[in-house]
Amino acid sequence: MRRVLRFRAAEWWRTNLWLIPLLCSVLAAILERNMVRLDQSLQVPEALSFSEGSSLQLLAVGVGAMISLLGIVFAFFVLVLQAATGQLSPRILSIWYRDRPLKATLGIIAAALVYNFLLMTRQRAGFVPNLSILVGALLVVASIVAFLGFLQHVVRNLRPVAMADIITDKGLQAIQQQSRPWNDKAPVSTPITADDEVVRLPSQVVTYSGPGRVLGGLDTEGLVADARRADCILVLSVAVGDYVHPGTPLARVYGARASLSEKTLLRRLVLGRERQLKLDPLFSLRLLVDIAIRALSPSINDPTTAVEMLDRLGTLLHMAAHRHLGMGALRDENGHLRLLLLEPRWEDFVTLGVTEIRHYGQDAPQVTRRLHALLRDLEEEVPPERRPALEHELELLAGSANTGEDADLSREEDPQGFGPSRSPSVPPSLH
């Protein structure tokens, strides 16, 4: 339960746009109050002094500039969301509203606005807070610098390849966290044996009664602990990434001494409005495939972007190829089977990463050539038992590729789609 609560708290922190600006505003108010007290006790050199009229005018300009800059940032961010939705995928938005530079920029601007506004209200005859005004001016300058940095950050990361790299990095983390290396001699679970047979035991079905949500992740250790306490085998009926609506069976309980309530089970599940990149290994592939097939749509017709997505999909598939996947049987410390999960297998990774791009890109030689190279490369590296899935995709690719005058060209392998020749040429003088 603690793991789920920690994740929910962290997710709440990451997805709130207003929290950091609010904290920065509070800190700015505290800073302004202390700076005024310092001004009252210090004598400022003449070179750093302001007249009453110029100080009030300077603060008013700072407040007005920060209000305008705050509006510009929000307007610019809305345009970024529209561009990301139209050119990449609507699901990319979950990355942008977690963006740290955006929150930092909003926080600095909000701090400058609050600080200068509060300082302006403290102006009175005979007292000019000179040091406080200088700090306010520095905050205004820092806000402008932060905005320019945010502008550069957005321009750099709005490119498809930049977003693809962010998605790939998060996908690699999810695969590493949810699986173990292929050469690990202590896999996450062991095969089910005849002693684990559960069909003869009485069962209880735990159904969901809350609002429709997506299963974003699981606390498997907590589920195993709950099953051990109830002396039962818990079989989950939903997989990470599934949409759960009211009445959906969440799990079946076999052989329990005491029933497991829906409330107990929900404490171990992460439910939300969307899938989670950190907890769902397949979601990163889904995003990359979405970008690729949108690039292959007739309205956009950008096969080069699809090839760039295949490069990143290859990175994820290479990682998954050398991990234990689909090991959905978990045991307690005594070796008793406690939990059966629906987990993605190697075939699921290959199907998701290749099938739709193969279908929509079958008339684009650049895409089919890159797919051939990707599948052949994986075929050479994966363990023998994982090659049939790749061979099946290669057969489908050969049958669906362009059958016109470019048929032979479409069936060649090329890591770049259309790149330099892979057969080295020998100068005549060396023959």
C-alpha cells in the first residue's frame, strides 16, 4: 500500500501545474517581508538609492511586465500542446504537463510578480526600500532569462525525434523495473506445476464498483502479501493498461480462508485516467507507434519520421529481447504460488512494435527496408526461442511489401531506410 501511496503522491506532484508557482509565490512573499525589514535597518549607498517616484514607477513596470509574461507563457504553452497533439499524438500531453522547465518558469515569474506587487503596496512617504527594489529587479531579469530558456527548451523538445528520445528513455526504465535480465538465475517467478492447480478450489470474484479508470500499475509485493495472509491464490483478471469500468472482474480468489474485499485489492492498484509510462512497459511502444502511423497517414505522408520512430522502437525491442517477460506467476518466500498476472510476453512487444507500422507503411519502401533491417538485426541477437515471432513478422512483411516496380527495392535491408550502400566498394588499384 505504501508503494502505491508514494506513487500517487509523486504523480500528484508531477502533474500539478499550479503547485510550484504557488510555493514560489509564498517564498517570494516571505522574502519581500524580510527584505523590507533589512532595508529598515541598513543604510544604502547613494548610488543604489531610488527616489520615491522612480521606485514606484519601477515596481509598477515590473508587475505589468510579469503579468504580460505570464500570459505569454500560457499562450505559448497552449500552442505547444496543439502542435504536439496535431503532429505527434494526443497522448504526448501527459509528458508536457509534467515538464519541469515549464513549472520552473511559471514559478520564477509568479515569484517576481508577487514580490514586486507586495513591495509596491508597502511604499509610503519618506521610506524607499532600495535593496528590496534591487532584488525585485533581479527577479524580473531572472524571469526573462527563464522564459528564454523555456523557449529554447520547447523548440528543442517539440521535434519528433526529441520526444521519441524522451519516450524511449522512460520506456527503457519501465522495462528494466518490470523485468529481470535474461541471464539472471533468479527470475521473478517460476513455472506453474501440477501442485499449483487452482481450478478445483472454490473461488471468489472481486469486481470493481468505482468510476471507469485505467489500470496504470500494480504493487505486486503487496498483492503477494495479501494473498499469503488470506492463504489463497490471487488471479488478476485485468492487465496493466486495461480500462476498468464498473462491474469489471478485477481478480479471482482461490482457496482463501478469508474473503478479499474490493477495498483491500484497490489499495494495491494504481488507477487513473491514462496509462503510466513508468509502470507500463508497452505504453512507450504505443506512443512511438502512434507517432509513426500518424506520420504515415496520407494527410502527412512523412515516412522519414516513421523510420526515426523505428530506430527508437528497435532500442526498446533490443532491451526487451534480453529480459524475462510474461513471468506472471509469483510465489511467497515459502515457495507457495500466490499471484497470477497478465503480463506482456515477447510476442506482445514484437506485435505492438511492428504490426501497425508494417500495415500502414507497406507502400513506403523506406519504411519496409528499415523494418527488414530491424527484424533481421533482432533475429541475430535474441535467444532461439524468441525467433519465431520475428520470423513470422518477416514473412508478413515480405507478403505485404510493395509489389510494383519497386518490389525488390522494398524488400532489401537498410538501417536508414535509404542510406549508404552496405556492400563495400574496392578501388580498382587494390584488385
